[in-house]
Amino acid sequence: MAIYYVDGDFVEEQDAKLPLSDLIILRGYGVFDFLRTYGGRPFHLENHIKRLQNSARLIGLACPWSSSEIIDITLQTIARNDYPEANIRLLITGGDSEDSISPGQQPRLVVTVGPVKRFPEQWYRDGVKIITARLNRYIPGAKSIDYIRAIVTLNDARAVGAVESVYVDIDDHVLEGTTSNLFAVIGGRLVTPAEDILPGITRDVILELVQEDFQVELRNLPRAELLQAEEIFLASSNKEVMPVCQVDDQPFKLAPGPVTGRVQGLFRAYTEKYGQG
């Protein structure tokens, strides 16, 4: 049975509760972050916490805990569980409110831990299908719990055998997936959208790792250009580096192609070393 941290206490998963008066339940007001461990070590925990704190700031949610306090609570929660590798979710709730809508000054901190769930090896060997959707997230720099649009469009993706839906804005620029960032290989260069996206921690690591191997462009990426790319891959904490073999009705022959394969190798070597401390 998993052990969670909920508002000051460590409790078994079945006993984890939030009051119905919390704004995260009444109004969907809260932020979260997600990461995993390698070798039992939480991957770039400090960066995830910094993003969590920034998400709270962007939506006007109080975050009275220091980075060191959240780190300590997270490590304690991991230690109370017994998973070879763990997924970790950090959550700041809106807390109680006098009028059931205005934020108060007593948010709640929740840390949940569970086993890492593996995607099918075939997805990494042969690539996955994705779709595009004319959507963009509200306050894209904040990782809020508002995932209604993401869930709806992800259901659309799964209905046609795709594993991810990628947002496209009104100017026809590709942004990001519902739970991942996107990279494209265009003319041998590695291109990734730069604006109106959630800055991914895995994305940042990849950008650092590939500097010596590839020319990188952080810029707007029109959907039409994406469809002409030589290779495409997704990046996220749970997907790591996942090749794409089809976008909407457009198939790609190279999945994974040589660039994606190189990035996969670089990221795998990095995480193996990271897990060794």
C-alpha cells in the first residue's frame, strides 16, 4: 500500500483525503508537477519544485513552503514507499475559502508516489501516432490541474489509435502535447517550439545534451513544416524520448530516425549516470 503526504501527515493511500471545501475540488484551483526517479533518485527534483512554485505564482496561488521543505517532504515520502523506481506527483491545492471562490492563505501540499509505469517497447521501436488539435492551454507556463481540454482531445487521439494530441494555435503554429513537448528534425536541425508552452524539464535536459551533436532552433514551428520534417519525437518525464511515426494522416518512414536514436542514446546514458548519483 502506497504512503502519501497530505497536508502535514503521512497516510496510507486509502486514507488520503481532502475536504470538499478545498478550492481544488470546488473550483479546480490548484497546480501540480510530475517526475520520476532513476536509481531511486528523483530526477531534477529542484527544477520540478521551481516549476511548481512558478506555476502557483502565475495563477495567484500561495506557496508558503520553501524549496528545501518540499524537497525534504518529497524524499521522506519516497523513503516510506518501496518501489524500485517511482513516479512522484507534487500538488498544491487552493485550500479553503471564505466565499468558496476567492483564494485563501492556507493551501495544502500533497505528495503522492507510485510505481513507474512502462510504455510498450514497440512504441520506442516503431514510433507512435499523434494527432494535432486547434487548442492551446490557459496560462501555458503554469502546470495547473485544469486538464479538461487535454483529456477531451487525448480521448480523440486514442479513438484513432494515437497516443498523444499536439496543440496548434490560431496561427497554425505547433505548441506542445497534452503531456509532452515536441521536437522535429528539419534539414538536419533539431527544432522545438519556444513560446506559449510549458517549459519541460526533460526538454531542457535534452537541449543541453544535444548541443555538441546538433544545431538547435527554438522557434515557431508551423504545422505545415512539421508535416515535412524528417523525424519527430516527444519528450516528457514518463515518455522520455518517444519517436513519432505518424501525424494525423501523414506517415513518417523514419521512426526512430538516426537523430531520434542518437537523442535516445544520449538521454539513456544521462539517466543511467544520474541514477548512480
